[in-house]
Amino acid sequence: MSKILVTGGCGYIGSHTVVDLIDNGFEVISVDNLSNSSESVLDGIEAITGKRVKNYNIDLCWEEATHQVFEEHPDIEGVIHFAALKLVGESVQQPIRYFRNNLNSLLNLLDCMARYEVPNLIFSSSCSVYGNTTDLPVTEDTPLQEAESPYARTKQMGEQIIRDFARVHPRHKSILLRYFNPAGAHESGLIGESPTNLASNLVPVITETAIGKRKEMTVFGDDYDTRDGSCIRDYIHVMDLANAHTRALQYLLEEKNSDNLEVFNLGIGEGVTVLEAINAFMMVTAQPLSYRIGERRPGDVVAIYADNSRAAEQLGWEPMRDIRDIMRTAWEWEKRRSK
């Protein structure tokens, strides 16, 4: 049973990945400073898996505390790194905070991995690294454009830091997973997206509006060059995304990689507009939704969706759920957490 450190393990994607790792026979420990999450998610993980995961409530920007985790667990075989600030709009307003947090935490983590000889890293990257690309669908070889937000720039810079690290540490293996708008919840309804800060991602905004936590929601722009004027995104169910992290880790542990740094896109492989996503929610749940059309939002790209064929061919991964499954499970989770 390999021991895996998941940073941000109490967060949205992290908690679902912890479940998938345990279901696939891994032992997991978590580091999460709970800046946008809650340790109560560990109860949901335990109810689903029967395993209690230990979380270290520390900030990875604290170098000494980060080293202590690795000293306590010298048998860690891999790290999945989710921990980062992630709100696009907030990053535009607070760029220094985003650079300091997202990059310093990664540097400390890589330093520990080198010092304690932890050989495998899965890095949570983002489709935002591609910028406002006109090449669709996006492949892993699509040239990166200028970042549209400080958040996106931290992901571009994080990838480059790992590339430079890989050049001087050839025994360390890394995979950069660039994913496209995770959404939905675990089928059990026991865990889902539950940020302690105000939600900004589309799907929780939709469910919070439908249940009455918000008076209405805003569609940011309807004058883009798309089929209905709203932005196009590739939404991927969080459990499909979680399983991709497990498969990427297994790929490294089984030494199937051809290079010590590889990149994979993770998405359904087709685009959905904001208005199409809203209509899918109303169709699946039979719930009305109050929304209005607003101004464009700074930092948003017009359209982006993935070519996921490389992940299918090399990791043996493919998404099993679509936008309807995303909306159905997200709504069940919203109803449960709102009780």
C-alpha cells in the first residue's frame, strides 16, 4: 500500500481524489490549512471509504512545518499537489498574494521532495495556462498564450518551476494535469463543492441560486463570438477528474512514463456555453433559475475545451459522466448541505 500525500486534501478536488485513491488501495495523508475548506469533509470521506484520513493543518508556505510532515512520514511515495489560491477575479485584485502563496508553497514542496527523496509528483494545473487561445480543441502541444489573470500566471510559472526542477532531478517524475472546469459531486451526496469563501465557479453558483442562497446569478457577457454569446467551457465531473489523478499516479509508480515530466489535458472534450449549462441544470432538476445578463468579467477567456486523447491513450482514462450528471449530483449535494 503506497502512502500518498495530498496537499489541499480537504478541498473540493482534493477530497474527491482522496476517496478515489483509497478506493484504489492507497494510504493517504492530507495537508490543508483550511483557508477555503473544512475538516468536516473528513467525516464524509470516512463515511464513504471507511478510512479516517489525517490532515495536517499547516500552510505549505511555512517551510519548517512542511519539512516536519515529511520527517514524520519518510515512506511517502508520491505527492498530489492541489493546495493553491484559485479565484480568477480575486487574483486580479490581489496578485501579490497569489504569487506569494501559490509559488512559495510549490517551492517548499519541491525542496522537501528532493531532500526526502519522494520520487513522484502530480501537479494540479489548469486549462487557464493556454490563455485566450484560438486553437480548439486544445491539445497539450497548443502554444501557451499570455495569461489572462494572475491565477493563470501562477499556474504557468508553477509548470515552469517543475520543468526546471525535473532537469536537475532526473530521478524525480512529474505529471502536469491541465484540467477544464471540475464540477459535480460524489454520487453518495456526502461530499461536494463547499467553499468557505464565496463560490465563484459556475455550477455552485447555479445550485446556490436555485436553492435560494442567492437572489439571482449573473451571466458575464452574452456578446462573445460563440453560438449563444456566452463563454464556452469544458466541464468535467469531479469524480472523473479524481480518477485521472489516481491513474496518473499509478502510471508513474508502474514506470510507464517515457520522460520524467509529462503533460495531460483532462476534460470531457467538448464545450458547453454558460447558457447551455444553465439550461441543462433546469432540464435535469426541473428547478427554475433566476439569472441576468451582466458585463464581461475581467480575466475570462472566450472559449476553451480539451482534446483528451493523450490521457485516453497513455493513462487509460476517459470521462464517464456528462453535463447532466454534473448538474444532477451537484444539485443533490446542494440540497444535502443546505439542510
